[in-house]
Amino acid sequence: MKRLFALLTALLLLLTACAAPVSRQDREIFAMDTVIQLRVYDRDGAALDRLEAELMNLSRSLSAEDPAGGLYAINQAGGGTDAAVADLVRRAAALSQRTGGALDVGLHRASVAWGFPTGSFTVPSATDLADLDNRCGMDLISVSGDTLRLENGVELDLGAVAKGHAADRCRAILERAGVSGILSLGGNIQTVGKKPDGSDWTVALLDPSDGSSYLMTLSIPGTKAVVTSGDYQRYFERDGVRYCHILDPENLSPARSGLRAVTVVADEGFLADGLSTALFVMGRDRGIEFWRASNDFEAVWVLEDGTVTVTEGLEARTSYENAEVVRR
Ligand code: AMP
Ligand code: MG
């Protein structure tokens, strides 16, 4: 009798949980060096808890600056064994090759020399940069199985892809739970599934000229990664020159490609994130050629003079009226 009662109670609890209505749930956390906003449509807070745990974990393990994390230890030791980092570096190497070297996860020492991780900004001398040249670049990094080898004191910096990868992991968690949502990790937006009312997601892109108002919205159906790299996200100014956190691997100096921002829309967060960084280095014209030779992303370029260019796949999705549209 007792057993039957317990069984009935359990069944009742299960039915109540299933019958609980889906409601909008928001949470804000600080991880991966940025404010992260999570919005899910769920019956309880379980999915949010799982997302938060995953993000805190990745934040530590993929940071080049957190002494408690795996990546930091690999940089200190000149290598090590770490399946997750090895996998990311292998994928980054493939994307680096595809982008003609514009993406390079071996530039940490150069970022440090400019002061980006610490905020103590300096313009390194030509001699400093020449010296750094021997200790930067993906050609000094090799991966075999789960083991990484860093030569000449090169250090890894996964900043260009870590948030996109984290968004992919979050997407998988939500998909497994059958929960839809929209996640904002700094410049990375990840949509998952359909909004409960069936309408498209609205993703707003910041105006690079002030970094606080919106330049346009994109209407996004279903699951996508929408990732922006811009010169307004982290930068300093010296003698009227703006130095941003995205470095050109060719000269280990802040990229000056005539762009204020570039946004990439793709199915995968890792790809969108890696490409947005690479496209920022390439500039618009090289970027358009690259897009024409690809079939796995769409893009928005915002030039220094304010001109906006979008690829044809976004023409009907942007609220911006005067964009130049590029076609294949
Ligand atoms: P994102 O904001 O995704 O464009 O990534 C920029 C971050 O990636 C910087 O803060 C650096 O940590 C790192 N980074 C800078 N330049 C590059 C580059 N050319 N390739 C790969 N990572 C870079
Ligand atoms: Mg990126």
C-alpha cells in the first residue's frame, strides 16, 4: 500500500512537471570575460543551471589568463595533454588555413605585449615586434592526438573562438532538453529552436560608432550563431590612432582593414566566431571574395565611413535600408 502510494505520488509529480507551462526565464552571469545573458523558454530553471555550470567551466578551462585553468597550464608548460583544447586547436588550424592565416590562435604573446589582456596598453617598438615574431604564430603549435606541443615559447589564445564554441555547447544542452532560447555572450548571439509563438528571433547589431545604440536588427529563423567582431569591443587610443584587440598575424599589430565591424551568421558558433575574427583582419573586399568561394555563412560588413554591406542571404532579414548587397 505504501509502495503504491509512493508510486502514485511520483506519477503525480511527473504529471505536474510535464503540465507546467513553458515560461520565459532570464539569467545574467559573468563568464568568458564578458557579461552573458541567457534567455530560455522552459518549464523550470534546470536548463539555466546547466548552461551556467557549462559556461563557468569553459571560462576557466579555455582562458589564457586564468591560472586555475587547463589552457593556462599548457601555455606555462609549453604543451600538455588536453582533449578539449587539442580538438579546438585542430579545428582552429583548419580554419586558419582556410582563411589564409587571418585566424591565428598563436598570438597570445603579441596580445600581452599590446596590453590587451591586462588593460595596461602600450604600443610595442619595432624591435619588440620583430622579437615577438619568433614566438608567435600557429606554425609553432603542433597537435598529435590529445597532446599539444608549443615551440619557442609560443602561447595559445583561444579568444577568437572560445565563445562560439561555448555557444555550441550551450546549444547542445538546450537541444537535448528540448528547450528553445537565445543566448548573448558579448558579441556572440546564439539562437536555439523556435520561439514559443513561432515568430523569428530578432538579433540586434550594435552601432560601432557609439557601441550602445543599435545599427540594425536581423530576423533569424531557428537555430543560428550570429557573431560580431568589432574595433569598438576592446581598444585603446594613442595620438589619435585607435588600436583594437584583433591583431593582424602579418605584423602582430591591431588590424587596420578599414572595417569597424563584421558580423557572421552561420549554423555553427565555432565557425561564425572564427570567421568573424578572420574577416575583420581581411577587410571587406577580401572578405567578399572569401564569401563567394564559401557556402556556409552570410555576413554584414560595417566600414569606417559607415557604409554597410550585406550578403544576399541577409537582404530580406536586415532592418537596414541602405545596405549594399553583394551577390554570388
Ligand atoms: P573576437 O572578439 O572573436 O574577434 O576575437 C578576438 C580575440 O581573439 C582577441 O581578444 C584575442 O584574444 C584573439 N585574437 C586577436 N587577433 C586574432 C587573430 N588574428 N586570430 C585569432 N585570434 C586573435
Ligand atoms: Mg571570433
